[in-house]
Amino acid sequence: GSATAEVNKGTPNDNNNYKESLSTRKINSQMQTRAKKCRRKKPYDFSNSRQRRVALQVCYFGWDYYGLQRQPDVGATIESHLFEALEKTCLVENRDTCQYNRCGRTDKGVSAFAQTVSINVRTKLTNPRGLITAESVVREGPPPEVEQPPLPETEDATPAATATIIASDTAAVYDDDADELCFVRMLNGVLPRDIRVTAWAPVSDDFNARFDCSSRTYKYYFISTGLNVPAMDEAASHLVGTHDFRNFCKIDTTKHVANHVRTIHSFTIGRTTQLENPSSELYTDADVLEFTIVGTSFLWHQVRCMVGVLFLVGQGRESSQTIDTLLDITKCKGRPQYNMAPEGPLVLYDSQYKDPQWRHNKDSHKLLMRSLTEQYTTHAMRATMARTFLNRLRTATLHTDKGGDVVPWTQVEEEMLSAPVPHHYKPLLSRNISTTVEAAFERKAKKQKLESDSASNSGHK
């Protein structure tokens, strides 16, 4: 009996081998099950699906991305992740078939809180607003002027209520959107944490997120330490209005943008609105400011160029007169060589439309708030740690060159960190100018002609 017990008990190696065998068989079984599921999974048949046009509001932190636009042979972009999510959730077949438009392109490192895109997606409703039919055509230009009927005079009529008037199909009866697919939750379930869809809206079948946008708002955050903010505020007012901004942008020959006239509705400086800003001896709430720029549309790098010049004004190196001269293309025919402001603090803050009435699902919004709160907590803790480190360094005492005297850092901090105008500073209007718009397009035309001639000659060989 004891011998049998010993045999049944086995050695430790025998037990380990047995457990390992069970584990291996379990893993193999799981892998086979997954493989069968993959073999069974067929591509979604879009030919039997109805589609509708919707607007999606997208928020993203662009610090770690190569811009919004999906580009070949470029690292991760916002659109590359967005379309991967759209295709993975079978909301679209591919980009070529979904009539995709965006409010505006943001470059590498730039963020957005209200990027709006319009797109045809799969719907489970029979008769939704924006149903795609054989006659549906997305408008490739500004919407036609539609005269709105006068609103009834009621006590609860407010500007907010009148901002979303629908001109085309108000009287039509559509299926209840409460029964629609949960686009926000579906996409956020597969998107990276720093790219979120915040809302969706039913729109007409010809809605275009680019051309239907009535205004765009950008914000640029900065620390005001060492800057003459009132001088910057006064200089910013010179940028308001309709001007030729060719000296406040980067020339984009790929799109043949010949018209550089744009309208800035407002350009202000104010304090940021923060959830929480821990008290600090180094920085206070008053030190963190934001530019708010509202305009109809913007040129390539226009905001960063304008802010870059305003920083020079704040440092006492330039004046408002410089801005006036840059806006006068008869006096300044090309952009002087100067640095743009860094891209990290720039955000597309808002995009205004008459049409979309944004839908926020309760459960999806709860998950969205939880995700963004977690990210905020992470960044807030890191900022607090960096701030504490800086304040710790402020307690240091320094040995001076004069007889080895010891002085506290706080005594010389303002002098050491101030940015006086260097003797070698060259005024902006005295610098060499970049290529003019005309010269840039002329050079591009010559290059295209050379390439065409070269291709033609090689074809005759």
C-alpha cells in the first residue's frame, strides 16, 4: 500500500512536468480556438449596409504625433489611428469610400480639443438624418446663403438656442438617434488614450466639416515671467481685422495657396481656467496665460508666427510698429527670417458650426471623463514634482566671483533669469527675407517643367 502511494504521489519533477503539460495543452487549445475564430471571421459586407453622414468631435494631445494628416512613410499621426479605429469597428470600409473631411489640419506636436470631422459611417437605422443615397454629394465649397425665418419671440429664446438652426431639413421626420450605434464608445474602445472622440452629431448628407465651419478658435499657452504682457496685448490688437498675412505664415506651395488674406475676429490675452493649480513660490496662477485667437480660417503656421513676433514684443525687442509693417506688403514683400513659437502649447480649441447638434451619451461621457481625469492626474503630479524640484533649487546659496562671497539664489534670481536685449540683436525688419510668395511658386513651376522635360526625354530613348 505504501509503495502504491509512493507511485501515485510521484516525484516533484513528475508533478511539475504534469502541470507544465496541462498548461501547455491549455495554451495550445486557446490558440487553436483563436485561430478558428480568425478563420471564421469574414470581412464585413458593406454592400448590405446603410450609411449616414455624421460629424465627429475629436480631442487629442498632439505632443507625440506627427500631426493630424495621415501621410505615407511618416510616423504615427492622428488620422492613421482614427482610420484604424473606424475600420476595426467596421464603421467605414476604407478612407476612399467614406467622403472624409476635416475642420483644419494641425501640424506635428499641435493638439486639438474640438477637431471636427465629417464622414459617412455605417448605421443601423432605417431612415436617419443624413442617409446616404445615390444622389448624395458632399459639398466642396462654402454652403449657400439661406435666409432664416424670424424666430418666435419667447422668453426662453437664448443665443445658445439659436446657434444651431438647421436650414435644410428641419421639417423632415427621422428615426430616433437614441437607437443608433454608439459611435463614441465604439471608437474610444480601440483608440489610444490620448485620442478621444468626445461627441457625434447627425448632419445633412452634404455637410462638409471644412467648408461649413464659420470660425475657428486657437489657444496658445505660455508663462508670462519676464514678458511685458500689456505691450503684447496692445500689439496683438494690430493683428485683428482683414489683412494679408503672408509675412506671418510659411509658404505652402503644395496647395498653391495664392491668396494670403485672412480675417482675425479677436486676439486676446487672459488667464487660463484650470481645475487646480497648486500654490508655488515659483509660479502662480497669474503667470500662466493664454492667447485666444478667433478667425475664419488660418494659413500654414500662421498662429505660431504671430505668437513668435508677439514674444519679441514682450521681450522688448520689437514694437507694435513692426507688426504694422509686416502687414503692409508694399513695405515688406517677404517674411523676415524669425523663429516661430514652439508647437507644444498650441491647441485648436473650438470650431463653430450652424448645423451640428452634438450628442453626448451618458455612459460614454462617464468613461471619457474618467480617462481624461486619469491623464490629468498623471500630468498634474509630474508638474508638481518638477515644480517642487525647482523650488528646492531656489534654496541654494551661490559662491560669487568676488572674494568668494556667498549669496542666496533668490537674491540674484531676477537678474540671472531676465532676458535683456543683447547688443548683437538684429531688428526683425533689418533681417534677410525668406523667399517671396511669387518667387516660391515660380521656382516650383521651373522644377515641375524640368521634371516633365526629363520624363519626356527618357521616354524617347
